[in-house]
Amino acid sequence: MGFVKVGTENSTDIELNYEDHGEGKPVILIHGYPLNGASWEKQTAALLKAGCRVIAYDRRGFGNSSQPTSGYNYDTFADDLRAVITTLKLDDVAIAGFSMGGGEVARYIGKFGSDGIRKAAIVSGVPPYLLKAPDNPEGLDKAMFDGIGAAVQKDRFAFFREFFGNFYNADETLGKRISQEAIDASWGVAARCSATAAFACVATWYEDFRKDLERFDIPTLVMHGDADRILPIAATGNRTSRLIKGAQYVVIKGAPHGMLWTHADEVNAALVPFLST
């Protein structure tokens, strides 16, 4: 476990917790809401076996990272990722983001370009743009996001319980692809996140990443489950794969949003060879 300083808030440092294991080509794994870097455990093990150096960090407000009351926007998240890369002196690195983490990947390339980045992967990602607008009729009404935010503010612990049911499609996968204990473990991680972050991050889900995706000029893998109830594939993966020139697109049949766990074998079959070469 290590820490990267990314700023200050009054008298305290803002630090990101990270794990750095293995040798070989470096890969950075960026987690989704409301989890932490350990949510990649099944992919981390496979990447290490494939001979990669694997770095997974906790987003500000989550896991063992600091819990500031500011900075919950994608420009800052991209700056935080930049700090991880520069502090660890990483070059020729692959970056992979799951769910919200897909936004970090998109904004990082959009803001900093691809210098030093060899490959990118967006897995069950939030891009390209979820908010309904005159130029984005496929998006969702802002009232839906406002309702989620209100539920988080009222009782985030109750919200997380319902959220993870849909995150893993528990009505279909429980006892087959995931245990109740694994779902409870996810809830336990979520319960430790910052109350500020839990609420503030909801508004980031409808960030517009379309111009960021236009800047991609490196090999990119887009992966999505076709049974995703959190970020439906028609609004996300299908469109992202078309907006990134030359993107490789892999659809995991029957997979929910939380397919890093429920469909780990299927995910790893495509993700590990891509990131490790």
C-alpha cells in the first residue's frame, strides 16, 4: 500500500491510496462507484499471471484514499490519475477504467493526450454522454439523476443495498455467478466511502465525454455487458465503440454491470491479452 499526494484541504493532505504489484508492462486499473481498487481482484490476479505490473488506486473519497469535500469532477479525477502516473514515473502504460473509471480514461486522453499511454480500455463505462439534450436525444432525463442523488442524501446505506441488486442482476445471478457474501462485501466497501463523494459523484455520471473520445489515437478496447441495468449498453458501450476510431468492441452476453465479478472469466479472456501485450 502506498499513497500519492494530489492536493490539500485546509490543514490536511489529499492522498490517493494505491497498490503496486508485479513486474512487466504497467497497467493502471480505475474502479467504479461506489467501490475501490480491490474490486478488480479477479482481473489483477489474471494480469499478474500474464506478467504485468498492476497498479490499482482508490478514487478520492473512496476506499483508503482521503475523503475531501471538493474535487468530485472529471477534470480533477483526470488530474489525480496524472499524479499517479507522474509520481510513479510510469511510461508506456495501459489504463483501464470500469464504470465511472471509464470516464477517467476518457477525460485523461481528452485533457492530456496519449503521450506515454500505450493502450486504453473502457469497461462497462459511463461514456459517452448520459444526459438527454437536444443534440443527445438518446440520453436520460436529468430528473432520474436528481432522484438518485436525493436517495443517496436521504439514506445512502439503503440506496447501496438496492443499487447492488441491480449492479449484479442479483435476481438472476445470485447463487450462480455471485454469492450473497460477495454482494455484502461490496456493500461494506460502499458504506465506508465519503458521504460527500457518494452524493457528488452522481452528477458526474452525465458528463459529456464525446469530444474526449475524439482524441483517442491509441489501441482501445471497449467492453460492455448486454444485460447492464446500471448503464444500459445502447446508451453507453454501443455509442462509445463507434466514437473511438478503430476501437475493439467486445459485448459480454448476459452480463450485468458488475461483470468484473460475475463474468470474470469472459471479461479476462478479452481484457488480459489486450492489456498485457
